Amino acid sequence: MRYLNLDRVRGLKALRRSSSTSAPVSPEQLPLVNDHGEPHTRAAAVRNEAERLGQILGATAKTNQYGEYLSLRCWSGEPPGYTPNIEALRLLMPGAPDEVADPEQWLFLDTETTGLAGGSGTYAFLVGIAWWEGGGLEIEQFFMREYSEERSLLFALRERIAERPVLVTFNGKSFDWPLLETRYRMSRKLAPPVPRAHLDLLHPARNLWRLRLGSVRLSELERRVLGSDRGPDVLSDLIPRIYLDFVRGASPERLISVFHHNQMDLRGLAALSSRILSLLGDAENVGQDGFELFGVSRLCERRGENARARNLYEKSIASVLPTETDRAARTALARLAKRDGDTDLARELWKSMLGNSRAGYNAYEQLAIHFEHKVRQPQHALGIVREALSELRRANQASMISPTVYRRTKAEFEHRLSRLERKAGQTQLEAFEA
């Protein structure tokens, strides 16, 4: 009679639970016996594979007061070092301290994690950092070979941030840094470090290139903005599984592509920072197309640099822009011109946009306001409103406008029409009586 091996059942259940979660698994959680009921050697095998990974990569096991972690360092001549302009930086970080312009204070950061959604069950198993040194980029990667090495990895990272307290990331404010702060707090031993400043390049990249590219993934920006091609690269979606397979005893060779991916992200991040800041500092000469000029002009307007924003809006309009972007640029330039009292320019811009579009109906409205209040010609304003209502009806009949937008816009113009008719009638009566 064969008896059920309870140790083996418990081991298989532990393995099944570990397969269904995104958290790393320590060797102690793996099955204790093999299929024949003999002592299992997988925990030892995992440790051997971790040692072999270090040998393959040329990485070194480092030790601090919290234990060991794996460290890999390398240097890249590309991209070359870059010294940012403080005024360009302040377009992105209003009120930034002066030391933010010191590239020796910068620390580029990118993580590889056990899950892409974040949350308290997600671990940063590989943390890559980089800084300008020797005319190029020095890269250091901290790797957690097993769960027990997390504290030592976090302690090493905290030391580096103390040395270079200006973080530079791509989507780091929303993902990487909140995740790391969570891991520090959950360690119950280490307080999260406090960077002096945090420059996240995702949002300026969206301002500058999303209209043209659609996607602003870092690899896409490298290829289509920076003109560089990564070549073969592991898909980000596969990275968590590659690591989880490794901590369960799989061969470490697949992790090589993950380390390489992280290094390329850091090089791409450094190159992108140089491109964005050089563009913000001198878009008039560095800008390659109307989209970039339009993106910088929006940032300038947001920060109150209206004179420069106007100049860049004009340059972007003079270039070849798609219709919707061109309308947005004209609307913004007209808004600034009106604010500066340049009514002639504003009026010409509004006239150039009339038609069935959001910008077009806004232009009708602005022209009506201009002739009613600025020029004191309510009859002219009345004609503009009637023209707008005629355009609305034509667009509605041709199904060129959604019913909801049609009803709302029509109600707004009809309200203005009623008021202008009363005002125009009163003006005519006063003129007749005079």
C-alpha cells in the first residue's frame, strides 16, 4: 500500500500558490522533497544559479549592514554629459533650487519590477541608476537575487541618493518612486530617502511629441526623436515572469536581456534629458518641426513667459502643422495677443479659424465679444452670431457635429443673439431719437 507523502503535498501547494502571485519567492517556500519523496535540492540550486548569474554578468556580490545584493557597474560614452540651463529647467520645475542645474547632483533612476501595476505586493528586483562621469554615463545596477536581499539593496540605493539628490526619471513620479517608497516603508527598517528635487520627463515628452508620435514610450522616443535604435530588446511585459522563473530555479541566462534593457532605459533617459532641456533652452534654433515649437510654446505660456510663447506660436503656425494642431496654436496665439492688447492680430487669427470646429465656434464667440465690447458695434457682433448659428445648422444637417455639442453651442449663441438684438434695437432707437 502506498501512503500519501504529506510533505510533498505541502510543497506542491506552496509551489502552486507561488505560481499564482506576482511576488518573488524565497528558496524556503519551494517544495522540500522531489517526486520520489527524497530531500529536495532546489533551494541550493537557486543559490547556485544566482552565483552563476553574477559570473555571467561580471557582477559583484556587495555586503552592507543588511546583508548582500548583486551589483553591476559599467560605463558608456553615449550619451555624452550635458550641463542644463537653469532657465530651461525652471520651465519644468518652477522654483527649482540652483543646484538642480548642477549635473553632478543628478541621478537617473529606472526600475524593473515583479509587476507593472504597482501595489504593496510588487517588488523592485532590479534598480538601475546612472550619473554623468568622465564625459559619459556611469551605470550601476542593484539586483535582488532573492527576497531576503531587499533591505540591503534599498540601503545601497539610499546611499547613492544621498550622494546625488536630484532624481531624473521617466514616469518615475507615478510608478518607480512611489513603489520604492512603499518598499522602504514595508522594510520596517529603512526610512525612504528624500530627494532634493525630482525631474520626471514623461510629461514634457507628452507636451512635445505626443501629437506627432501618438506613443511616447521611451523606446519610441529614442527611435523617432533621438534617432537611435536599441536593436533586440526584451518586451517589458515579459520581465516580471523572467525574474519569477529565476527565483524558482530557472536558468539565469534570460535575465541578461533584462539587465541590458535596464541599461538601455538609463542611456535613453539621459539622452532624452539632454534633448528636452536643449530644446526648452533654445527652441527657436534647436526645434526640428512645428510640433516641437508648439509644445515648447505651451510650456512657456503655462509658466507665464508670454513673449516667448507668442514668438514660438507664430513660428509653429508658419511651419506645416495638421489642421487641429494649427487651430490650437492659432487659438492660443489669439488669446495671448488679446491679453497683450494686440487686437489687430487677435482679430485676424479669429477670422482665419471660422468654421465648424471647436476652435471655429470659439473664434465666432471671440469676434462677437470684440465687436460688441471693444469696437462698440453691436450690429456687427449680431451678424457674426447669426453667421455662427447658420454654420451650426449646416453642420447639424450634414451630421458633422454631435447632437450634444450642437444643442449646447446653439443655446449659447441663441442667448447671445437675444441679448445683442435687444442691445442693437436700443442703439437704433437712441440714434433715431437723436
